[in-house]
Amino acid sequence: MDTGHGKDLVAPAGLREIPEGGGEGESALMVPGPRPRQSPSRRLAADVAVRNIRMVIEYDGSGFSGWQRQPGRRTVEEELGRALRQLIGSEPRLVASGRTDAGTHAEGQVANFWYEGRLGPARLAAALNARLPADVVVLQADEAPPGFHARYSARRRHYRYRYLDRPARPVLDRNRCWHVRDRLDVAAMAAAAGALVGRHDWTTFCSASETGDRVRVVDAADVVRRGDLVELDLWAEGFLRGLARGIAGALAEVGRGRREPGWVADILEARDRRLGPRTAPAAGLTLVEVDYGGAPLELNASRD
């Protein structure tokens, strides 16, 4: 889904459902509804400001069923909500830059919420981390402008997919890559990836469950080798469900020599999901960073 600007994040009273498209595995997102009219300088009875808190979050997706809360399943949103509830006695509505699939990781997921307590951002981050499990951590918390919205304010997302193409199976990276065994032809993969840049209809590569507009802009698609690891980096305004993993699966076919580089452009143009290759496993995918058009968010907790 296209990202937007100038849409205010609003106070936690009332919710509405909007179509999603900021990250892998997304279809709809519950976000805060209209914020009650009030003065920007309004204070609570205890003289505590209502603040828009922005967090940069890292997590190992191996033990999660994705970002979004799901009944009976462990999710990143659920763990953060539990920690907030333990800390402040209530659970504010979290808005994420995008919702990742089960098994997908994040180095720089961004989320925000309205907070009415006395803790400064750094102390809030530290207190949350003391209550979070080992596979998720708040890297940074700061006070964002009232109009900041983790999804709508984002200009583009950066996903990275990692392949390991050595004979031996991975141990240290067993949950952070796709072990393909065949030696990948990185030059051929990079040539094929060139056709992905620009504005396209991504029907061939995204999940068949995606409905509505499937047109998105991919700003860059790079493939590089780092030892036995091959990394695919994708930058786009938004990612349809399954898109990054669909692209990764197609480029693996080219890298293994099963398809010519021009095949990727051909199936992209066909706009037919039946022509799409095997979707790459979620373990190799990481949300690296979300770009908001300004200075990069520092990956350390801000000082109070």
C-alpha cells in the first residue's frame, strides 16, 4: 500500500481499520481513531503531558507468529503490549511501520503510541526492556512530533534477504538465512534484479491473497556476496504481502542457473501469480530500516 504523509497519529480513544501495505504479511491495521479536540499544552490531572512515543525495535522472528497480535499465537505486538501493561497499568494501541511475517526478523522496526506517564523516553525504553523476553528489545525511544505516524509518515522500507550457499548447513545463522547449497551466480542475480526497479504491478510475486491495488515503486534492488552469504537488499515505498520473499525466490532460481536473468522481467510483466516461483523461507528476511525522510534514527536509547 502506498504510504502517506500529513496524517496525524491520534490519541488512543476510538479505532478504525485501514488497508495495510507497509511490510511483509500485511493486509489491515488497526490504528487510533480521531483524537479528541484539545489544546496541545493540555495536561492530565497529575500534570503529566500526553506524548507521542516512537520506538525502534529489534527482534528475532524465529519464535514469533509475526508482528500482529493473533489469538493463541505468540507475536511481537503481544509481547510489547504485555510489557507496557505491566509497566504502566494499561495497554496503549501500538502502530507499527509494517507487520512482518512469522519467522521474519527486524533490526529497525518502528512503532509509536500515546503515553500519559511521567517516565522519559530513555527510562521508558529501559523499563520495557527489563520486562521483555530475550528475543525482542527496544533499541531507542524518543518523543515524536504529534503528527508522526509510524506507518503513514514512512517514505520507504529497507528489507534484506540472506542466502547461504555453502555445502555445510548453517549453525550460528540457522534462523537468519536460506541454505540453498548450490553456489549462486551473483552477477546473474544482480542483472535480473535490475528489472525490478521502478513502478510495477507485483501480482506475480506477491501473495495470491493480496487484493486491491498491487502497484508499488521499488527504489533499488541490489545483490552482493559477503563470503558464503549472498545478500539481496530491497528498498521500496511499501511491500505487499509476500513480495520480498517472492522476489528472493525468483532470484534464487536465476542464481542456481535454472532460469536466465531475463526470466524475472518476463514473469513480472505477465502479472500472473501462477508463474511465480517458490516463495523463499521467512528466516532469511529482515526488516533493516524504515526511512522517514530526515536524519536516520539513532540506534541507542535517547536521554531523558
